[in-house]
Amino acid sequence: MLSTTDDRIITLVPAPSEEQRFQQKRMNEIQLLLDSLFEREEATVKQILDCLYDVGSINLINKKFSNRPLNRLLKMISRYAKPIFKIFALRWFKRNCPQLITAWLSTKVNFK
């Protein structure tokens, strides 16, 4: 730790090794490839989200509402909310999933 005249603290951080830079570059490439994949396969992503919504909404309603008439009513309402869900889910998916998948894949190849 070094101190300068205006009392800022400067911390010396070791430069990343050539291997670390190479690994980071390759992980960035994976993230770009995933971004590209999701852009090209938007229809597939929409179908996946559609299936997840159907299964998730039914399971959530069944878990939270055991009253049979209310359960049926909520399932019917959930069908009408699906288009709105798909808009937000697709936006979230494109923004977050490439990073999340890349981070997950990175944990699978780092043997620590």
C-alpha cells in the first residue's frame, strides 16, 4: 500500500498472466457466441419460455391455491397474462442468460 500526497491509497495488483488473459478472452468469445445464438434462434427461445411459463404458472397456482374454483379461475387468468410475460421474459433472457450461462460453463472447466 502506497500513500500519495492527497491521501489516496494505491494498491498494486499483479498483472494477469498470459494464460489468464487467454482464458478470459475465450470466455468472452463464448458469451458473444451465446448472444449471437439467442438472436438467431429467437423463435426457439420464445418456445422454451412459453413452455416454462405454462409449467411454472400451473405449478405455482397449484401450490398456492388449493381452493378448486379459485384454482381454475387463476389458471384461466394466467393464460391471458402469457403474452405480457413473454415480452419481459425474452428481454430478461437476452440481457442476462449469456452471462449466466458463460459463468456456469466457466465453473465447469475451472477445476478448483
